[in-house]
Amino acid sequence: MTYEELREEIKEANLVLVGLGEELSGASEVFYRALADLLMGKDYFIVSLSAGREELEAAGLLREQITVPLAGEKEEKSWEHYLHWLSFTLNQRLCIVELGAGFLHPELIRFPFEKTCYFNQKARLIRISAHFPQLPAESAERGVSVQEDPVAYVKAGRGTLR
């Protein structure tokens, strides 16, 4: 999947769910701004294991559309907001973008995102990972697997943004 195809998938979706996994440890402000550009004008939610809320907000992403579940009790309210948002995605055209989520905390991004795609027949799962891009058989026909460094993938496409 090219970066332009990813942009088109996001553009065509009603809702976008983004998971930022542990492979993004080298992400920079440029990466987060590129992500914000991709999500501009969309109804989205971000679950982040790699970046703090401040980094994401500095890039222009909305505070109320971000949860950082490993940040402790202060994130409990944002996690509840995320679950509420997620409950409205069923039977909606949902684009699920997973960037660098592996198996360090699969219960927070990887497995729930797969489950969401499985139950929502209008969902597409796009998994971009240097180490674990595999898709489950149940979602393979509605998913795309990209074995590439997610930071490099997004940053390389930044020049093509309109």
C-alpha cells in the first residue's frame, strides 16, 4: 500500500481509529505533524503507547480524541471516552490504522483493533509494522499489511500531502 492509497482510505472512511505502538520510539515532531495532516477533517481517535498527549497535541491533534492508556489513572477518563467513541463505530465505514504495534501490550491496540475489524464488516485494518505486520486470517480480506518502519513510511509521504 502506498502512502497515497493510505490517504485515500482515510479520506473515504467515516471514522478513523489510530494505534501508535511501541515501534514509534524514534518518532519526531515531523511524524506527528504528518499524522495530524492525514487526520485533518476526520472524526478520529488515537490510542498511543509511544507518545504522550503533549507531543500529539503539539502537532495539532485534539486532546479529547487521544488516550494514552499506559499513563496511569489520569487517563481513565480518556479511556472511557475512547470506549464510548468506539461503540459508535459499528456498521460505520471505519479505517483502522495501526502504526508499529507489536506484542509488548497487544491487549491495548493489536488484539482490540483486530476484534473491532472482525465485528465491523465495513472496517478496514491497515497494519504498518517493521516487525509484526501479519494480519489475522479473519480480517485478511479487509486488511492491508505493510512491512515497513512506520515512522519512515509516514515521514516519506509527508511531501505528498495536499
